Amino acid sequence: MRNHTRKGSRRRIVLIVAATLLGLVAVTGLGGYLYLRNSEWWVAITLFHDDYRADNFRTMHELFPSREVPAGGDVWELPLAKGGPVPLPETYQFDGEERSLVAFLEESETTGLLVLRDGMIIHESYYQGNDSASPAQSFSMAKSIVSALVGIAIQEGHIRSVRDPISDYVPELRGSGYDGVSIHDVLTMSSGVDFDENYDSFRSDIMWLPVRVFGFREAAPDILAELDRKREPGTYNEYISSDSIALGLLVARATGVPMAHYLSEKIWVPAGMERSAWWNTDYHGNELGHAFLGATVRDYGRVGLLYLNEGRRGDRPDDSGEIIPAGWIYDSVNPTEAHLQPGENPDSFWTFGYGYQWWIPEQPDGEFAAIGIWGQYIYVYPRFGTVIVKTSTDYDFDTRDHETIEVFRAIARRSLR
């Protein structure tokens, strides 16, 4: 998830929601407290609390409705690099000064860090009770995986073209702000739909989304159907999570199967993921395409390797079969429109560029990244054959994306010993 105002805003969601729910407790008295203490509302109150965040991020599939993404038995092995692990660089440069990488990992509340080079593990470490088997919450990294599923669905003929209106496939969106908007414009966060992603306002759509979905048990399609349009599609890059929820509905409606099942069949099994994943749904069985996928750090690494390897498994050099279409991968990370370019951009809400649900850093050197709130990353640097996965519980994630990219660049550019 990203926001219009970058500095220290999105994390306020937990404070405002908690204050509101606790206010309800005060109004309803002891009976209200006992009800909330034994309901999903209490989970919402404590979800991001410092004492519970790391554990909650491992168990989101147990806290809210979810659907399994089964893995197969033919695991894509990730061997340790010849000669063993490679030490991380001690320092990196950011904002004109040299900084400690160890201090950065601690301050950013890292739970897992995996560095792959040429398909081999050169570094792997876990913190805060996580290990290689822990399901790590993706948050908005899930958006990039939804994008891959859209590309596969197009290749298989379930979707004709990215130029088709998304409302042709998701009938619930007809009459809403998404009616007639091309899939391309939704993929690039350029839908023009009026969805308020402002975490400073209790009245905003993003603030109420988890309350409505998990608290009041509203269906995600019904929430999207209420949205209007505020600008011409395809003219401005504005990050809104409703676009990714719409894409998740697109995959499910076009293929005729739940998105978690499609992910299992098309990516998780053929790519040799090591463990099953879990995707949270609303109470009506709709996967939430903007977030809430839980998978291991190594399996996120395999997703990055698929993008590094132009859609193929890297452990099968003689296998020419694409799991994710190579052309789709190229289009996903090479945006062409002016409003999607990185750097200071009057037609974009932020300085990172944006492709098909993938981020392009400033001053890019061919890299791209999937990014989620609280410090989740899949970073791919093709020039150095490197994929880096970082999961975190970072309370200050708002201010750290640019610095994190510089950390990843320093790690990727370090030569093998």
C-alpha cells in the first residue's frame, strides 16, 4: 500500500481504529468489552500492536478468513552458494552519509532477509521468532503477484486484452467508477477512480476497508461498486488499493476459479514453491487482491527468480516452458507512459515509477520491486542476477523505502568472494 502523503501517516490506521473501537467499548460497558474481547474486532484492535505484530504477521490466515494456496511436491531447490554464505556489506551510502547495515536491519524491525544470486542463497537470516518455514505477510507485495495472474489469464485466453474494460469481466463493477476503465489503466494505478487512500482521515476508504470487510463482513465487490470516478483514466498515477482488489476479482471472474486456486495451479505448483501459502478473503470468499497473502521468504524469493528468469524456473535450463509469460514480465516492469515514469513527475503521486503493479525505483538500473507496508520487499536486480526479499514489522516504514532500495543496491553490487 502507498499513500499520497508519505511521511508518517499510514501507520495511524491502527491508532484511529483502536481508539474508535475502544470508544465503543466505553459506550457499551462491560458487556461490549466481553463481546469485543472474544471477537474479530479485538484482533483488529491489537493487530499492529508492538507486542503482537510479529506473531500476527505469521498467523494472519488464522485470524481472518483465508483460502489455502497448495504447493506441489516438485520443489525448486535453492542451493547454498559455493563457498558458503557471503557476508553482507558493513555499510551503505544514503542521504550523503555512510550508515551501518546491521543497524538498519535492526531499526527496520526485520523478520527475514534472503539474498539470492544466480539462483543460489548467499545470505539468509531470520529474526523476531520467524524462520524459513514461517508464513510472512505480504501486504501489498500481493499486488505484484495478482499482476502475474492477470498476465497468465490473458495468455490462456480467459482475458482478451489489457485494453478491454475491466467491467466486461466483473459485472459487479458496472455502473461504478470502474465501468469502462481498461484493465491496463487499473494495472498501472491510473483508473481515475475516487478511492481515498488517506490514512490521516478516519473517514477515508482505506481506513474503513478492513472494518467493513472483517468487522461488518461486507463483500469486497459491493464496496467497489459504490466508488465513483474523479478523473479521466490513464492520465495520472494515483496509488489506490481498490484497483488491486478489482484485479483480483478480474482473475477470479475471468478464470471461473478462486484466485488462490489459480495461483496454486499456475504458479505455486509449477514453480516448485516449497510450502503452501494462504490468502485472506472477505467473508464471502473473495480474495483481497491488494494484500493479505502469506508465504515463506524463500517462496517470495522464487517469485522474484521467476521475474529474473523471464518467467521460467531457474533450476531447469532445458525446460523452455514459461510459467509467467516473458512478454508480460517485460511490460510489467517497463512502463512507457509519461505519468508512470520514476523521478519528480507532475502526473504521479510519488517519485517511484509504476508498471503493472511493480515499482520502478528512482534512477533505475533495470531494477524493480514489489513493496508492502510495514517493510515487505521483493527486489529484483537483473544486472547482478540478484533477488532480495525482506520482511519486517517496521513501524517507520513510511520513511524508509528510498533508503531500503539503497541498502539492496549495496548488497546486490557486492561481488561474490
